[in-house]
Amino acid sequence: MAPLSGAAVARLATYSARLAEHQGRLSARIGDLFQLVSEADFIRQLANEEVIQLGHIERALKAKQTRTGRVSARILDDMLAGIILIDTAGAAVGKCNGLTVLEVGDSVFGVPARISATVYPGSSGIVDIEREVNLGQPIHSKGVMILTGYLGSRYAQEFPLEISASIALEQSYGYVDGDSASLGEVCTLISALSRTPLKQCFAITGSINQFGEVQAVGGVNEKIEGFFRLCEARGLTGEQGVIIPRANVTTLMLDERVVQAVRAGQFHVYAVREVDEALARLVGKPFGA
């Protein structure tokens, strides 16, 4: 195997940091790194060059994306065709765009998913549709219970929280696990209760605790890039963006296209610490206004 140029080593380090999901750490997945370098070395041989250059690493990464990106490309096509319903403009009551991660083989990619909430008279509490049909796994169900506790402690100190509501991850037909949708779910539920529309140009991810503090989640790079691809395909307006936990800022290792769009003001990444901050961003007004 040929030696690597300085730029190629730097690119390999950023790729390793992305695998580790932390800007200050390198991944222990040595096999994935060796596979990337081996493919880059093969590309170098085809080009009849003596050193593995940055361009060889980039071509190897692009080739892997092409090989493993068929499923994500089909899902994106379905969104653009209106088969999977995801809005990236306007405002709506009881709806917001959540962010999920799918893993198919050795391909890991982010996909936006609509979170919806409906409310109606009664006192049956908050119904988690995913759990009722045995698709919601324990950590997801825990997240819904935690947001119920938050709503009670935040809004029902003087009167009982007598509501009937249902929450669902729309067009989801498999098992749902993890609590990263709880921030989006609580914002959607508050929107439905207050009849306040939420901006659909945003997608949101984050876990919450019973005090309304937003906690870190996994797969944030893939989630952001999944929503960015949809917005880019429909046309960037300068209003679209994502809302993530403040604790995830150190895990950001985004694709260069996303970074360039953020620098140009065409796409935005907002980091929040509390539920109220996320609500203010989704509503477009200071909380309580």
C-alpha cells in the first residue's frame, strides 16, 4: 500500500471522527478505515500515481455512497413524488418533521419523518399509537412517558392535566426505538393543544427529561444530512434548517455540502437547551408571546 499525503491523512482523520460521532475523538473501527484506504489505494493504482491523495480518498467515499445509497435514494424519490408526506414549507397545527436514522446492511442514513398529534375532549391521557400496536420499543415508550411528566409539571400545577391526545410517527411500518423523537413529540402536542401552527421548514431531533431540558441523541450527522438532501432537492430557500440538542454540537461532522450551505445562509442548524427554545424557533415567536 502506498503512503498517504498530508491532505489524505487529514481527510481520513475527519472520517474517523465522524464514525466516532465526536470532533475530538477517533473511531476504533479500524476495519472501516482500512477498507477506505484500500479502496483509495486501488484508485491510486488506476491513476498510476505514487501517493494516495485527497482526491483518491474522496472518490473512495463517493463510490461507497453510490454502492450503498440505493435505499436512501428511493426514499427521497418517494418524498419528492408525494408518496411519503413531508412538508418543507408553510406551517401546520399538530405536525412537525422528526429526524430518524435507518441502517440497512452497512449503509446508515437519515430520513425525516412526520410526527403528528391530535387532541379531543376527554381524560384518557396521551396515547402513544406506536406502543398501542406493539411497534414502539421500550426506550421510545419511556420517552413518551417522560414528556407526559414534563407537560404535567410545566402546565398542570394549578389544574389537573385532563386531556385526550394521540401521538404517532406517520408512515412508519416497522419497530420504533429510542427517545430522540420526544422533543418533536412534545412540541407537536403543545401545538395541537394550543392550536398554534409550527413551521414545516424545520426538522427536529432531541431527547428531553421531565424538567424540559434537551438531551443529546445519536446519529445527528446522518439526520441533518437526510433532511438537507430533501430540502436541496426541492430547492433551498434560506429558511430551512434543523433543531438539535446543544449537547450535540461537539458531535457535528457534517458533509461538506451541508457546511457550505450553512455558511451561505441557505440552511441552518440551531442548537437548543430547553423545550421552550425549540418551541420559539418552530413557532417563530419568543416563547409566551
